[in-house]
Amino acid sequence: MKIPIVSDEEAETADYVVCVPADTPSPFDDNLTGFCCECGIKVIYRWHAPRKPKRLCMDCFVKNPDLLLRFTKLAAKKGDDREER
């Protein structure tokens, strides 16, 4: 599946930002932390990630078939409309 590239402004309108659990090894020492909006575990994300969308851990994203289906349809639709880099 191709994932379309979007502007920072469009990324801020997303419903969720998928993050990794805080105990995931990372080469960066300036990660930001938050909590998954579904299960509440502590997550990490990069400082340049969109600020407005809810944080969702990778496990909750993968376990939610509705979100996976929405993402797949959205990526397919946007992929048809955009030039990919």
C-alpha cells in the first residue's frame, strides 16, 4: 500500500497519530511522551508529529478493524489524487 504525503496543515486535521509504546527503543533523546487515547499506556512520538490529533498506540491501531479499514480507504483515495514522492 502506498501512503500519501500530506502537508503539515492537513496532518493536523487527522483523527489520530499512531505512536509506539514508551518502552520501545529509540535513538532519539528528545522524544515527547503522551498517553494512548484508547488503552492509556504511555507512548512516545517525535516533536514534529501533529499536535492536535489524539495519540493512539500501535497495538490499539492494529486491533481496531474500523480504523484499519478507514486508513486503507483514505490512503487509497488520497494516493489516487496525489503525486507520491
